[in-house]
Amino acid sequence: MFDFLDGYDVLGAFWTTVQLTLLSAVGSLVWGTLLAAMRVGPVPLMRGFGTAYVNIVRNIPLTVIILFSSLGLYQTLNITLAAKDTDGINFRLAVLGLIVYTSAFVCEAIRSGINTVPVGQAEAARAIGLSFSQVLFLVVLPQAFRAAVGPLTNVLIALTKNTTVAAAIGVAEAALLMKDMVEKEAQLLLISAIIAFGFCCLTLPTGLILGWVGKKVAVKR
């Protein structure tokens, strides 16, 4: 039944999916945290930028962002992100597009965590002479991250599934492999079941583990 899989690198395709997910998750967490800091900061210009970024990017389809990364940055502006071959360029551009898109949702997840921190804690920190950045990164964000584990888990699971959009620019991940297999093999239901099972193996443990972590680190009020 599974003899047709011998000619396809299923594990390699899912490994590419895992790499896309991990690299995009790290980049999105960093950029999303900075956006959240801008949105709650005291500088109007930075607040406006953060708000505009989140509201605009969340309403742009991910496919458009990924295609722009390839057609706009690479083919038009010749931006290669220091990669030397086409596959490497497409992979890095896909990571960049996923970071640009996912960071908007990470920002809102972290901002929801910030809103759970009592205002009195920030006021007390300012009263002892801490600057805004010190209050944010030493007092508020550590508690905000603990409260935002649940929302961030949902964002990470969505990111794992969104990596399939990278197939639009030729990144050799699971969705592109599925397309190739469907075109060449007469096993549509079996192929779909295999790819679906692979994504379940990636997302279900993530949800269970991070759900357990969220309960462990939750701030008791």
C-alpha cells in the first residue's frame, strides 16, 4: 500500500516544515515582542507604527506576503538574504514572510498578557526610579509571557499550518511534496491522510506540552 512512498522524501519535507516553523517562531517572537513594546510605549509615533503594522498586516493574506517576498524582494529588487542558490533564497524569503505575518499575532498575544499585569506593579516600579524600558522588560514582560503562553501556543500551531503557503514560491516542504505526489500517484486519499497525520504529529504534541507549561507557569492572582 505504501510502496509508492519509496520515491519521495516525506521525512525531508516535514523536516523543512519544522525548520520553517522554528525559525519563523523565533523571529516572530522577537519582532512581535518589540511591536508589543511599541504599542504600550509612551512615544506616540511608535504606538502609531505598532498599531498600524498590526492592523494592516493581519488583514493581508499570507499568500500575498509570501509571493511579494519572492516576486518583489528577490525577482524585482534582487534581495537574496545572503543565500547563493534559488532553494536557499526561497527558503529564507519564506521565513521572512512568515515572520512579518506571524509577528502581528504574537504582538497581540503578548499585549493581552501585558493587560493582565496589575497597573500598580508598573507604578511601583516607576516610583523607585526605573525607566519605562526597565519596567517593561524587568517587571511587566516576565509576567506577561507567563499569562500569554496559551495564546502564543495557538499562534505557534497556526504558524505550523501556515508554512504550507511557502509551497507557493517553491519551498520543498510538506505541502509542495503533497502536490507533487497527487499529480503523479493515484492515491489521493492515502496521500492526504499521510500528510494530515504528519501535521497532527507536529501540532498535537506542541499543544499538549505548551498547554501543560501554561498551567505550570500561570500567575496566581
